[in-house]
Amino acid sequence: MNYYDQHLHTHFSYDSEADFVPYLEAFDGMVVTTEHFDLANPVTHQDDAPDYQAYSQTIDELKKTYGNRILKGIEIGYIASEKERILDYLADKTYDIKLLSVHHNGQFDYLDDFVADMNPKEIIPAYLSQLEEAVATIPANVFAHFDYGFRLFNLSVSDLQTFEPQLTRLFQAVIAHDLAFEVNAKSAYLYNNLALYDYAIDLYQALGGTLFTIGSDGHKLAHFRLHFDDLFDLLHQKGITELVTYQNGKPTMVKF
């Protein structure tokens, strides 16, 4: 089984201090990091973009020791006001995999503590609309952590189902743009949203979606490949026997 974690961060992301080496020594397969790219970030009050030259040079040096099993990735955080700058940044850079996310709305990050006290009936539709726009605007490979904008709300499946018409439109757009649906281990187990993923996977499948990835969303070694065996079991129960991996932006189906 050649499937590898496809959502991982190092110190090239603003919110991680992790190094490549522990990941490489903990796993003998391919390792890809997907570094945060968030312009106008309200958490840091600046643009957070990975240093592409330094990132590429680091990977080239590591390949001398660890061989040709280190891939380049990015997690693109979409915000409408920065659309043109996002596209300009990506235009001359090569990645094996591009994750697409929405982390903030220009005023606050959806994981800021105070968001938990806000009205989910206002926040969630606005967040889902941002995701729809991101999918329609930014070329990418993977639709990451669909639940990021409501991780703090402790939603039940029935709560989430009240937004099903909008989720349906969103997932239809994800399918139309050939994005893989990410099963995010951090969301499922550290934010206790496994039931929401169970529901979302079923909805995505019912709409015709067939592309799936699993990502730990790891920012440190303790998160690397978090609960992957459990998520493999979940997907097998739903008749899913292949996951998609990306190298040079090209998809390959891998049995697991």
C-alpha cells in the first residue's frame, strides 16, 4: 500500500515549527509537505507565503540523503480580495500537489476562539459561499477540510444537514472541477467531526464524487498519519478502495 499523507506542514508554514527529517525518518514512503499560503492573514497581520526558493533548495538538499521521495506541495488559503495576487504567486511555481482551503474572511480566522460564540446560521453560509468561490476561481487538486469554518461549533449531523442545499452545490462544484475530497484526520479526531465527515462522504458519493485523499493536517510529528488506519476502515465500509495521489499535479489512483 503506497498511500502517503497528503496534508502536512513544516517550518515553511507560519504556524508550524516542524522539520522534514522526523517525517522522513518516521515513514519510508513518499513525504509531501503542503505549506500554508495565506495572504492578508488576520492571525499574523501580514501575508504568509512560503519562501519558494528556500523551500525548493531544502528539498533538493534532503534528496541527497533521503532519495527522490520528497514532494513539493502548497495549501492555498483563498480570500476574494487577494484573488489576483494568489494567482500571480502561483503562476511561475511548480508543485506536486495543491490543496485548496478557506481559513479566514479577511477579518478573522475561523479558528479564532471568539468564533465559537458567533451565530453559526450566519457564519456557515458565508463560509460555504467563500468555498464555492474558491473552487470556481483557483486551480487546485484537493478540496481540503470542508469543515474548517465550523470546527468550533460542535455541530451534530442534523445541524449540518440544515445547510445541505448549499453543501450540495459546493460538492457539485468540487466534482465539476476534478478536485479530490480530503478526509481530514485532524478535523475528524482532534475536533471530533468524524460524524460530519461520515455524512459528507456519503453526500459527495451520492452526487457522483469518486476522488478521495486522506490528510493528517499535521503541524508536528505527533499528528503525522493520525488515525489513518481508522480512516482507511471507514472508507472501506463505504466501498472506497482507492485513494488519489498527486505528483507533478498528475493524479494516480492507489489501492489501500
